[in-house]
Amino acid sequence: MHMSVSSELVKKISEMALPERLGFGRIKAPIMFRARCADGDWDKGEMLPYGPIQLDPASKALHYAQQIFEGLKAYWVSSDEPQLFRPEVNARRLNYSANRLCMTQVPEELFMRGVEELTRVCKPVIPRHSGSALYLRPFLIGVDHDLGLAASKNYEFYVLASPSEIFHAGTMRVKVERGACRSAMGGTGDVKTGGNYAASLLATNVAIGEGHDQVLWLNPDN
């Protein structure tokens, strides 16, 4: 059974006009999926208007980086319905990341519900030209708001949708980074948490300033 979506949100999606150049992650669909977990129990999730989310200033996600995410795409591939490529693998990887950061796992059926239902509702704004897709960003955050260093017991899971072009097309100039370290052995380099990406920004900005497009990261001892 499909999730209920307000007529107002359906109207907003049907009236959404995509620009000629989408870029990557700049354009957001006017709807998002949210599910909440309280002490290990997840609700069924709901569709909400896209917009700011309310977080306590002391939330674990903000202070102790209990935040993980995934990225996948919905495409038009010679069919009447948009296609997802192995979303269950993304669900498993999200939960692998959750275990590493002591976060409550998102049930795979809940992950799939959010991804599939958001794709269904956003069908009118999935771009059809080559090199474009509906980029989906599931993410999980810890929302407990005491300042003690401990894992959250309460979480919120979201899925956002963004009609997008491919992140980078054509040839690339790559810089081999030999000074900075994105993730040391025993760290969190094998999970998708925002801290890994924050650690890459300085070296990436330097590389771009030198005329490169991207950084190739080596093992820390190289």
C-alpha cells in the first residue's frame, strides 16, 4: 500500500519546473521522507514538505558527529517506471555505518519504503535526458540532546530527492595527496559519515586552487 501524500504536495511536484542546467544536488524536490526512532522502536515514517528540520542545539549529531548517509539514484531506463539500482545494498551499507558509530540500525524495509515511495511521488520531476537522474540522499542523525559523550538513543531517518546531473563528467585532473590524511587505520574510513568528508575539504580546496578537479587519497603511511 502506498503512503498517503497531501494533495498540496502532489500539486507542488506536478507544477515543479526543472531548469535547463540542474547541477548536482542544487535542486530539491518539495517533499521528503522522515521516520523517527525512540529507544529502539521505529515509526512507519511519513512524507513531509521539504524544509528545515528542528534540532536541539545540543543534539548528538551536531556535537559528536552521530550522522551517516547514503547516495543512490532513480533513472529512466526503457520502462514506464523509474528504476533503482540495488537499493538494498545501500540499506545494508547504511546499517554497517550505523554499527560503527553506535547508532540504531534502520530496518531495511523502512529504508526501502522511504526510498521507493519518495521515488514514486517524485516521478514527474525525474529528469529524462542522458547524464541525469533523481539523486536520493538517505541520512540518519542522533537527536538526543544532553552534552555527555555517549551514543544517542533516539534517531531520525530522512530521505531527500534532488533532480541532478552527474557529479563530474569528462576528463579530470587528479592530484595524489601525500600530506593530508582523510582516515587513519582503525578509523571510520570504511563508513559514510560526514566527518570523513569534512577531513577532506582542506586538501581538496588546495588541489582545486592548483587547477586539479579531484584528490586521490592514499593509505596514511604512503
